[in-house]
Amino acid sequence: MSEIPLPQTAKRVAPWWLMRHETMLAAILIVALIILGFLNNRFLTVDNLLNQGRLTTEVGLIALPMTFVIITGGIDLSVGSTVGLCAILLGYSWKNFDFPLPLAIAFSLLVGAAAGFLNGLVITKVKVPPLIMTIATLALYRGLAEGVSQAHSVRGYPEWFYFIGQENLFGVPAQLWLLLIAIIISGVALDRTTFGRTLYAIGNNETAARFSGLPVDRVKLIIYTLSGFMAGLSAFVLVSRVTTTRSDMGIGYELDVIATVVLGGSSIFGGVGTIWGTVVGLAMIQLLKDGLALTGVKGDATIVVIGAVLILSTLVASSLQRRRGGV
Amino acid sequence: MASATIASATPVLSVRNIEKSFPGVRALSGVSFDVAEGEAHALLGENGAGKSTLIKIVSGVFPPDRGEVIVDGKAVHLERPDDARRVGIATIYQELLLFPELTVAENIFMGHAPRGGFGRVDWRAMREKTKELLASLEIHDLDPDRVVGALSVGNRQRVEILRALSHEARILIMDEPTAALTEYDVRRLFDIVRKLKARGVAVIYISHKLDEIFAIADRVTVLRDGAHVATKRVAETDSAELVQLMVGRKIESLFPKITVPIGEPVLEVKDLVRRPLTKGVSLTVRAGEIVGLAGLVGSGRSELAQTIFGVTPAEGGEIKIRGKKVDIRSPGQARTLGIAYVPEDRGAQGLVRPMTVRENFSLAALGKVAFGGFIDRALERKLAGDGVKRFSVKTSSLEQVAGKLSGGNQQKIVLGKWLANQPKLLILDEPTRGIDVGAKAEIHRLMGELAAQGLAILMISSELPEVLGMSDRVLVMREGRIVAEFTREQATQEAAGAAMMGGQGVEQAA
Amino acid sequence: MTAATFARAEADPRRLFKALASQEALLAIAVIGLAIVVGLDNPRFLATRNLSDVLLGNAYIAVAAVGMSMVIVSGNIDISVGSLIGVLATLSGTLAVDGAPIAITWLAPLVVGILVMGLQGVVIAYLRIPAIVVTLGMLSILKGGLISVTGGKWITDLPDSFHLADIELFNILPMPVFLMIVATILAAWWMRYSARGRAIYAVGGNAEAARLVGISQRRTVVMVFALHGFFAGIAALLYATQLRVIQSTVPPNLELTIITASVVGGVSILGGVGTVIGSTLAAILIAEIASALVFVNVSPYWIRAVQGVLILVTVIADILRRRRMAGA
């Protein structure tokens, strides 16, 4: 084949597109904030905004490793069930195994990590596609939660237990600090470390990543384990906030989390996405829920909009990608 | 055997002045040839000569930029593979397009199953018709009710051929049909081809394997660099002439070979085994040495490289790196041992095309630009910048998306990313495939420099002139084993070609 | 013996064994076997009343699994069906309470089901959005929409004529069982004997190869989803008409149960293989297991875990089998 040398005119460079999506989103976010503040003058108070932050933590914690997972082209549908399982085991091991509460908390975190690890193991070793494996574990983990709890809930935790869920630290809700730390760690990891670079490589061309000597299977195992662990952490925060553990906790989380990540600019097909985008997506979804609440739409109905947002943002991202003429 | 006469009637298939270009590459420039009814016509050419592009045009995968496809004297417009099928052209690709969970009979008749009452699918008629097809090609060991996924490759290929027949194909195109077949299956394939010819079906047979072409084809068309070079009657030519037509370049002028002192063995492989294609390979590569590995497509060279590199770890045998026995289980491990592998398919295996030049340059050497896991962007930019300069990569900036560069520049990035690791052993798999002459010369010059710096280089190539011009020693691989070794002085195209094809060749039936 | 005769003789015992080992036969054996085992432990399990309750109460799942199996065979997935059934059931009940003609209350869920699922099929096939994203989004839209419109209140005061599920044909065959059998047989026949039915297997097995023989993946996917909506409508009807009241909420985890029935019934999650006869048998088996748990004094709260294990084991076995086959 004789080659015609290419003209060197191609100027568009991958990170720029990313930047554009996030800045667009951030702009929309600011506009939405202003509008909501206008509609309800108690909205833009520090108090209210911080309270919003409190409510987003549970989804936010899980959205961070989910960003990693989706960037590699995978998905984890079992996170909601893992939250339920960890919440139940936290209460159960404390009440029925007589674990001291700190141990029970550690135990439930461990279970979360183990649940994620199982996902990762089967996905990398048996090579079951992530979608299918996590649908199966979505069923299994929820089933285990229901079986263990027998529909009993656990209450009556000591005072200190409610700190993370309900109290403030330096004037900011305690769980928000946790989320903030998690955001910074994930963001830095994704942006600046070899780990993050490996994730993007896997999402864009897993074969080439392997052929370059990158530890693809090990990294995948890590992100699914992290996903489970963060679900456990989220469960802890959730139980602390609502003071009780029930087996139906976390139902529907996967929708919120995936919508957050996709809205934040990560492509469902992999290879693209940032933590900062996910954070903006998180804020937008929370704002959306608030906006709906202000117009009288009750809690449950907001998932209608979230579902629509999920489909629409995938549609937009996919047609944008096609117009760029993906390489 | 070659058939006695080619009828001088209207050819069943004719292509005229076909031109096709892709961004950055002119794949076909003005190719014409024709095929007669009942003829077995071989299509020969190196990798990148344009054979598969031509076949895709005839199969309706995409249209040509210019030129015509003519069937039975009438020009046809093929926009979809379905169109080609309807005018009687059937293609069997290397990756067989079958339904693994469905039966042989259903695979054959999917889309045009025989119907019974109420328009329902008539399974019994389907089975009967399948048996008729089987009988017409004298295949007696294929059960119409067996699930295709459980069949051997040879059997699956036969199912594809039967499917083509069921659509009353008049032109059957086979793309490297014997690449994955056993000798027994190859003989059976030839049997089938002869029967097809007797029925008036024209067979276009793409192959590298000269001995097969001489066994089965009536005429052969040679393509080179996207152009038609010659069409010859098989009876009127020989392998030496075909090789010359395929390659047709002067060797000397292209390859600046410097004599370099050869040092200690860096790679020693003994009786390496890995199913299915590596059957006991032994070789040695020394520091400063360039060892060329020649062989036909399917001889197992890339598989060998990938076993040494840890992508498909060895199942038997021994590998020694700089005298020490090692068990290489992953590419990461190979990299730590100082091995670098520039793969055959740079788009799918070598480069992450959506990522930038900078990111691709550091991909195999992230450890070198990172401290405690944190990537130092400045260091990374320096690494990439140095690489771009050293290898003369033509790019508008380090942040350019790698996939938009030309093939030659992409290849330089893949090479460069591995050299950042300062490897001791460099395995190159078809390093200059699909690259223009200028970039080719640059890469060859680089190879010489690297050898002079003490790197051990194992070069896999299907371009004999390149192998002969660059190597200190030439190894020839066939069917998973090393069958010949030549020093630089001893190696000639004829000797290497003969070893590649094998002395006996496939039996020629009467 | 010529090679031909030898091969044929060798094929025959293999064919017999294969028929016996087919997923459908295994399921039938499991259904009967489980009944025997549990019945030995607790004979009340085998009481006609219990067995018929199990069958009648869960027939709608088998019907929904017919449509789901088609979707999965075509290489897709749908997790919105549970929510859709909730919506369609509520729709039907609401129409009935508002005095609509009974025929309309029965037809409405079918029509709406076809439209909603068909729409999803169009988005998946033509807009190229992954099925998981579309059906996850739709699940939420339907679920949230239902709650916000009805507030979760129960629909009572249903007219007597509404209760389709109570009808007994010829005074012995209950409508749910009848519909389950008819749906299964018709769908099985169609998937085996019609060209469009076989096209589903082609598209799910190897979409590229299907295109080569002129089968349009896009049209096939839309058709499959529309059919899925139709069967979901029938299932919703059975679900709505079998009790005196309709809870206008989405039955929890219904889609998972339906998917489990398909997958355990032999429909490979990767597409291209499986039958609706298998999924119906599996649906019966799962319902039987749920009932059996109660009779052997295992808390019914473990049923979801059992489903989860079933689906996980089946999927892993299927993937391993495929990998082994690909290596052949």
C-alpha cells in the first residue's frame, strides 16, 4: 500500500472535549442554582446548601468508584443491593453476633469489599461480562440481605454512631467531609496517577493496554472491590443518618449513581470521564430533585426525571461522540 | 491440477480499473482482472498489497471509488453484502460468520429456509436439502443436526461452503482458507474446490501459500502495492517468478546494514510449546544481533512472539533471559525483564488511538515518569518530546490524538514507547507493514542504531527483502517450528522461500 | 463399516443423550423431583389446593418470561418489565373502576405494553443506546410515574366481570394456566417455525452473519421488544385480575424473577439460544421452590437469595461452556 501523507491540520485533542462537557455542565449548574435561589429565597442559604450536601453523600460516595468502572467500559448494577447487604450486616452483627459496634462497622465494610471483590473476580477470571455478573449479584446480595434480616430492622444505636450521619463538624455536615476527602483522593488518583492512566487505557483499548504491560486484571479487580467497599461506607452513613437498618435500603441507588456518572460526562462505552464531572453531575441531580420538590413533586416521582436524564444524557453524549468521528 | 483450457466465453466475474483510497492510504489503484466460469483463480500478494480491500469491494462490503464490478457481462452495483449474495457472489472470510448455537442445517439455510404449509419453516426439508448438498460434495461425516459451535474449524468451513452453494453461488471467494486447517482438512478442501469447479463455480482463492496455489489454481493474479502486477497461467510460471512478482524490489539499496559486534545471548528459547501454533521452538538472539524470522502467514511467528512476551504464556519448554531461566506469565513481567514487543496490529494492539501522543509514549513506561504512582507531567512531556524528536514523529503537538497520525508515525510511537524502557530484547512484529517508503527507511535505520547500542532484536516480517536485508541471521518458521536457519551470507530469497513453503508441499492429486 | 455408517451410529446415542440432557427435560425432571422430595418431607405440599395456588398465582410470571426470553435471545436485556407490569395493571384496574367496557380494560394493557416496549426497542436499535441504559431509565420513569400519579393507593371496588383470572374454561381450566400454556405453545411454535422467529436467533447469535443473509438487526430488535410488551400486557392482566384489590405499586423485584426464569430456563444471557418452553418450566420451578421453602420451614425471605444463586450459577456455567466451545 503506498501512503499519502496526512495533512497536519487536525487540531482537536481529546481532553478538550472533556473540558467542554464539564464546563457546559458547570455553567448549567450555576444558572440552575441562581434560578432556584430566585424561586425560593431560603434556597441559597448556606444552611440549606449544606443540607443538600448531606443528602448527596450516600450516592456521591458510590459514584466515585462507579466513575472508574464506567471509564473502563464496565458497569456495576449491584451497588444498591450491596448497600442493603452491608446495612443489614452492620445491624445484625452488632445485635446478633454481639460484635462491639466499631467491629460491626468494620465488618460491614469488609463485606462490601468482599462483595465487590467477588464481582471483580468473576469478571476477570471467568470473563462474565460486567453487566451480567452485576445483575446476578444485584439479585444475590439483595436476597442475602432479605434472608439475613428476615425483614426485621435494627434500631437503638448509641449516640456517637449518629455523628457521621446527622452532626456537623466545623459547621459542615460530617458526612460531607468524608465525601470531600473521597472526592479529592479519587480525583487525584484518576487524573494524576498511573492507576488512573491505566483506567483510561483499558476503556479506550484494553488489548493495547495489556500489550503495553499494564496490569489490566489487577486494576479491574481493584475498582470493583472499591465499588463494593464504598457501597459499604455509604451504607454506614445511611444507617447513621436514618437511625435504623432495613433490608430494602439502597434500592434504586444504581440508577442515581449511574445517572450521576453519565450526566457528569463519562461515556457509557468507556474511555472518557472525570471525577470532577461526576461531582458536577451529582450536584445537578440533587438540584434537580430540589427543583422538583419546590414545584410540589414528591420524592418518589423524582426518579422519573432521573431516568429521563439518564437516557437523554447518553443520547447526547453518543451523538456528540459520533460527530467527533471517534478514532 | 491445472485445468486444460479456460473457456474463452464471457468471464463470470470481471473487475475493471478498481480504485479505492482510505484516509492517508491509497489501497487500490486501477486493478483489473477477470475470472472464468469453473476456474480456480488465485490472488497473491504480500500483506498490504490490497487483496482484502479488493475482495471486500467484490463482496459488497463497500463500493470502489472508481471502477466497475461486472458479473456475467453486466455491471453490478454492490452496496451491501446482501447485494453481492444476490448476484451469486459468496465470500468465506477467515473469521467464519456462523451461528455457533444453531445446527449445521440451519446455518446453511438461515434466511432462506424451505417452507411448508402455513409458510412455516420445514425442518425436514431443510435436513433433506442439507443432506443433498453434503452428498453433492461427497461429505459423509457431517451431521446436519450438529450444533456448529461444537465443530472443528475444518467442518465449520465446510458449512460455510455449503451455505454458499445453497445460495447458488457462482463465484466463491475464499480468504486465506487454509490458515487454520490441518493437512487433512486442506486436502479435503482441495477436493471440494475441484468439485466446485466441475459444477461451474468459479473459486477465487486468496493465499500466501505458493504450494497450494500450484496444487489447485488455474491462474494466478499478483497484486503489489495496490496495483495489478500480472496474471499468469499457473502451468506457465513457477514459484521463483511469483515471488519475484510479489516482491519485485531491489534488495540492496533499501537496507543500510552496519556491521556490529555481537555479544552474549540475550534470549534463549528451547523447545517452547504453546497450543495450538507453537510446537517446539528453539532459538537464540544475541546482543547487537538482528535475527529475522520469516515464514508464511499462519506459521506461528506472532504466536511465538506473544508467548515469549507473556500474552499467551508457554505451556512447555524453557526461556532464558541473559542466561537466567524465567517463567514469563504476563506482559508486565516481560517488560520488567527487559523485553519489548511491537505488535503486528498497531491499531488494535500497539496504540491507544483516542489517547494523545504524549500519553501513548509513556504507556509502557509509566513507572519511569511517575513517583510513588503520581505521574510527573513535565517528565512525561520531556519523555514524549525526546521521543518525537528522536524518531522524527510528524505531529502538530504532543497533545495530538495519536489515531489521527499516519501509519508510519503511529508505528514510530509504538516503537518509541517501548524504547523508553531501555529494553534488552526487542521483538518487532511486521514493523514496516503498511508504511510508506520514507518511514520504512527511517525505521530500518533505527533498528541498525539500536543493534549498534547492544539491543538484541528479533524481527518478524513477511517481506523477504526486508528480512534478508536487515538480518544477521534468518530463521524460517513453518507450522509452529523453526525449519531452517541461514547466516546473512547464505540467505537468499529462493532458499528462504523454499523453506517457508516446505519441501514436500501438499500432495498434488491426479 | 464405511466412515458414513460409523459416524451415523456414533451420532445416534449422542443424540439420544443430548435430548435427555436438554435444559427443558432437566427442568421438567427438577419440577417433578422437587415436588416428590418436598412432598415426602411434608405431604401437605402436594395437596391440590397448594399446587394449584402456586401455579395460578405465578402463571403471569411465566407469560412475562416468554417475552423476556425473546428479548434475551435477540442479544438484549430489559429491566423495565416489572415496572411496566405495575403500570399496566393499574391502568387496567383504573379503567375498570371508572366504568370502561371490560373489553377495553383487557385490551388497554396489551396496546400500551406494545407501544412502550416498542418505543424502547426503537431507541435501542436505531439510536444505538445500550439496552441497559434505556431500560434502566424507563424503569425509573414508569415506577416514579406510577407513584406520583396514583400515590400508591389501592384500587378497590373492581367490577366482578373484570376478573379475567377467575374465569375457568369448561369449568376446569383456570384462565391463568390456560393463557400460560397457550402463550408458551404459540410463542414456541412461532420461534421454531416462522422465519421471523428464527431471525431472532440469528441476530442474537451473530448479528454480522445475520446481516450477511439479509436479516435486519434493527427491525428484528424492535419486533422483539414489541412482542415483549404484548406478553407483559397479558401478564399484567393476569396480575391485576387475580385479587380483589390492585396495589398500584410496582411489584418488587419482578423483573429479576422474570429474568431468572428465562436464564434458568436455558436462555443464554449472551443471546442466540434458548426456548420459551424452558423459561415457562423454569418459572414454574422457581414458584415451586418459593412454596417449598415455606413447607420445609425455611423462611420465605430467602427466596431472593435462592434466585440470586440460581442465576449466578447458570450464568457462570453458560459462560464457561461457551469458552470451552470457542476453544474447540
